[in-house]
Amino acid sequence: MSLWEILAVLCAAALTLTRWLPARVRRRASLVAAAAVIATTAVVLALGARWQMVPVLAGAGVVLLLVVVALLRQRAGRPVRRLPWWMALPGTAAVLAVIATGPLAAWALPTPVFPEPAGRFAVGTTVMEWSDPERPETFTAAPDDRRTVPVQLWYPARPDRADGQPSYNGARTPQEAAEVQNALADSFGIPRFLVSDVARARTAAVFDAPVAPGAGRFPVIVFSPGLSGVRTSNTVLAQEWASRGYVVATLDHPYDAALTFVDGRPVRSRNKETVTEDRRKEARYVKDNVDLRAADFGFVLDQLERLGRGEIAGPLAGRLDTRRAAAVGHSRGGAAALAAARDSRYRAVVNIDGGLRDAGVRPFGQPALAITSPVSVEENADYVPDLDRVLGRGEETNYRLDIPGTGHLSFTDAALYFPPLPSLVGTVGRSEGLRVTADATTAFLDSALRGRASGLPGLLRAYGDLTVYE
């Protein structure tokens, strides 16, 4: 909460409690508290009141009205009837409880604060949109509609970043951030107002910032979010990797992402229209979804290769080393990353808490890291055996790292603003799961893509319970 919000809460509570002061000071204390409530409320409203402040202002308003009525009656010489203490006490407690729901809501559903990236580089970002002439868009009936994938690039930037303004939750404008956040809320069945503060959050990334000079070509991470997730769902991880010298391409999978924009028009998810209670149809849908995402992985790498050769204009033209590329994803995106390993151009794979049931993933030749949460392992009996089947038959040494205290959403930006329920975000804290994930994945990727292989198992064991597949 901001300083003015805290002051508004304290003033509202103080005004409520003046009823219990001795008669000789009650009137003066009520006037002072009422003036403070009016002043702090005016400032909060002027700055833009968040929904969490509604019960605070409502409770203060009720008490303020009662105080004003009492003062007017006194001024008119009319008697003020006071309730006996045993009737007034429950009313005071009720008003204080209403006021207290404000800070409680602000704690449970806060405006996210993006941690400052730990790497040595500043972070820039830009958005590109690429159409695949070889693939029709299967979600539409138009015969000439081609598969188009919006991609957000996060990259090491010049330290001053040309005095640019940080993004709004990964978007260029607060309006765009709000549209995307509303679509995500709809996809999860959450009332929009509960996550309305997310669009206000500023990140470290600056749009179209100059690329960091003198650092050569950067290795590449292509990232796929979870089901209905969007390219900004994992901004914390994208910024961390970029600050540590990687170019990160986060994908919007059209008609899977809650909301993206293709040629300027909004494209919403159709996942709910596809899911069915028929078990065979559901399995077919999962397989098709993973295969489509894996194809997006391959197509985006095609375009990144062109960008690396300078055939596509942009701030990163000629600055990518796509010979050092990793496929990474969370949840359904993690399963798709493992499926994308059939493309041998990807030299490493990271699956962050992605189950493989019905995904059709087969063993592959690249080194892989699977990060799991104890919550996901406990909830799905097939989860670890499926990973064992794929990772245990690979050609390289593979790893599974179970990070204690994490939940499925500990690896996404949602951990910064969702209620701290262990079943969702574990018990590790709002940003700690993201920090540990960034450190562990960077250690693995540095080994696989930069040749820093010394002591990798020991490094990974520092972050959780490690299983090695040799």
C-alpha cells in the first residue's frame, strides 16, 4: 500500500474509535479525525483509488456521516442520543472489520512489484509479428489465412537505455496491459477488478532500447507460456535471462493465448471451445495443442535465424547466435518445449513444471532440465513417471530439479499478485520461486549453450532436490 493509503486506513480507524474517548476530548478528537479522513480520502481519490480502498472509504464514510450528524445536532442545541456501550461495541467492531478488509485485500492481491533483474545488462524489449507462408491457420475457415505468431524479444540493452520508459507489465501502454490482463482474468474465471492493479506495474524492460554494445552475438531462448498464457506471463524470467546475456523470444500462440493481436485485430483463446469431457477427444486435443506449439517453436527459430543474419530489420539484426538456442516453456509450454526438441537446432531444453500426459513427447538427444513443484508432483501421480520415461531415455545427461516450497504458479508473474495460497504459489514467497528458477535455469543454460559445464550437478543441488538421468 502507498503512504497515503496507509494514512487513510489509520485515519478511518482513528475516527471510528473516537466514540470511545472521554466526553471532554471526544468532540475535538472527532473534528481532527474527520478532517484527517477528508484530507487523506481526497488525496487517495486524486491519485486514483484502487478497489482495495473501497471498504476503507465506505467504512470511513459511514462513521463520518454519523459524526457530522452528531455535531450538527449539538450545534442546533438538540440532544445527541448515544447508544449504550453493549450496543455500540458490535457496531464499532463491524466498522473496523470493514476497514480492515482494505489492507487485507491489498496484501492478498497487491500491485505486483517486479524484482530488479540480477544480471549485468539493462533490458530492452520489442515486439515482432511473423507469418508462416507454409502453414494455414487451422482455427479459422479462411483458406488464405496463414499461421501468424506474435513474438516479444527481451534482450541485453545499453545501460542508459536511451532514457526510455519501462513497460507496463510487459506491454507498451497501460491500455494494452489492461486488455491483456482482463482477458487472462476471464480465462481463469476471476473477476477483472481483482487483478486490475497488474496493468499499473512497471517492469525493468524499455521498449526499443539500444542493444548492449560490444557483447558480440547473444545465445537465444525461445519461450512458450502455459495454457491460455500470453507472451508477458513470464516477464520476470524473461528479464532475468536477458539481463544475464540472453535474447529471449516469448511467444503468443494465437487462439491459445488469452488475448493477442494479429495485424492489429484482437485474437482470443478458443481453448474452452475445444476442451471436452470425452477422454479420447481431450487426449487428441492435448497432443494437437503441443504439436502446434512445437511447430511455432520451429518457425520462430527460422525467423530468428534470419534476424541473426540481418535479413530482418530490427534492433537485434545481426546480434543473435541461433547456433546456441534453447527451447523453454512453462506448464503446457514446457511440454511443447520438450516436443520441440525434435528440431535438432535447439541445443538445450527446459521444461518448467509441465506435465506430459497425452503430449506425445518422445526421448530426444539434447540435454534437458525439468523443474517441478512439490504441489504438482503430489497432485498428479503420472507426472514424475512420465518425465522419467522421457528424460531417462535421452542421449545426454538430463536433470529433474524439484524446488521446495513452490507451486505451479511460483514460476510465473502471477506469484507476484495472486493470493498467497500454497496450492497456487506454494510457500516459497512471492518472488523467491522466480529467483531460484532464474538462477537454476541460467546455470543449466550456461552449461549447455556456453560450455560452462563444471560442477553443474552441484550447482543445481543448491536449489532443490536433484535427480540425474545418465
